[in-house]
Amino acid sequence: MDKRLLFRRLLFSVILLLSVGIAVAGYFERGDVSIFLKALLPFSAGAVGLASTFYSSVDRAAKDRVRQGFQQASGSYFDEEPRAKRLFYKGYCAWATDQFSNANHYLIKAEKAAKLPAAKSRIQFYIGCSSLDEQRLGKALEYFQKAVDSDSSFDQAWSNLATVYFTLNRPNEALACCQNALAYNPRNAFAYNKMADYYYRSGDYEKANSLFARAVAELPDQPVMHMNYALSLAALGKQQEALEHYRIAVNGGYQEPEQALAQIQAHLNAVAEQKKIVETTEPVRQKPKIKC
């Protein structure tokens, strides 16, 4: 347990015990019931304080995850930007806890404070993320574009810009963004996944399958990647492989697996039906007669 948390629990416990002890002792000594009312304030303070320590310990894991996420997001880009980093941290924490209005407030302040292009790019990226979460596609497009303009090597910004273009039904721009993301980072699994999803929806299952396979290779612990790969395998009639990746996705915590399983089965049925049609329409080849 954290030493500071332990100290707070001990302190508030002592306040509780002292307030109760003094009230009881005063009552037996003087017989005055009003002593309990006088002890009510310190008792309440101790009780609320002690309860808050348990709440903060439950919430600590979530706070630690946010801090770790911020460290990854900020990297070393803000070493010379202390004020921008403080504002970016406030904005990032608000975004991570779905407080989008506060997130935009601090992130826009951080953008104005940042001087270095790489730092400014990271801030613009999260303004874009916050806007995308709120389905404000115009603003998301604007800020993801600003992010890649500030730092063209920021592959995550390219892949998120692709997401907006795909949502706006502009696949050519989206595919170009994915290619840019992969040019700067050939291991960007999300860029592979977005491209694969486009080809899958377009019916080009062979191309989708190869791209989903690459996404799974880069992020083998991501259940969504495995489920997408399973769907593309099923579309090609590869039943055993599809079910194998389906099981990996489910074991990894994939949400609503029943719906995905129904899609897999539909793909497999369609492939089987197509094979039957091919077999019944294929002309019967007669053996050539041998002249004696």
C-alpha cells in the first residue's frame, strides 16, 4: 500500500476514535448529551476523510493507466515545453475520462503555448481525437491535418486522418493517408486494419485477408484484429483458420461474439453455396471415343 495513503487512513481513523472517545468520556463525566453534538463535526470529518481514502485507492489503477498513457503520448517531445506539457496533461486527462469540453479547453491552450512542431503536432492530434469522439468530423479532419502538417512523420495522425476520410466516404484520400502512415511506420497495425476493412467491405477478400494478417502479426494481443481476420478467412472459405482466430478473439475479450460468429457462418455458407453452383454449371466432359 502507498505510504501516503496509509498515513491518511491512520490519521482519519485516529480523528474518528478521538472524537468518539471524547464524546463518550464527556457524557459519563458530565452527563451532558450536547457533547455528542460538539463531537459531530470532527467525527464527520474523520468519517468522510477515511471513506475518501478507500475511494481513491479504487480509482488509483485508472489514474495510473491515464498517467502511463500520457507518458507514451508526450514522450520526449515536451522536454523543452514545460508550460505546454502541463496544459497538455490536463487536456489529456480530461479526454481520457470523456470530459471532452474540458479536454478541448486545455488542449487548445496547450497548442497555443507549444513552440516546437513535434510537440504541437501531438496536441493537435488529441484535439482531433476528442473531436472524433464527439463525432465532430469537420473539426477532427482539420486538426488531424494540422497534426501531419506540423510533423509529417507522425504515423498515428495519418491513420486517424484516414479514419475521418473513410467515415466521410472519401476512400482515395483515406487509402493515401494509410500509405503515408505505413511509409513512416511499417508496423502501424491500425493502418493495415483500416485498409483491410475497406477492401473487405468492397468484396476484395483476398487483399483484405493479406492486410488483416499483417495487422494481426503486428498486434497479436488485440482481439478486434483477430476477429476481423477471422471474418476475412471465412469469406475465403477457410473454416478451420477462421474459427481458430474467432476463439482467440473471444478469449481475448471481444464484445458481442455471437454476432461475429453469425457473420462467419454466413460467409462459410455463401462459399459452400457458390461451390455447389460452380459444380452444377460446369460442363460434363465426355471421354473421347477411341477408334479401333
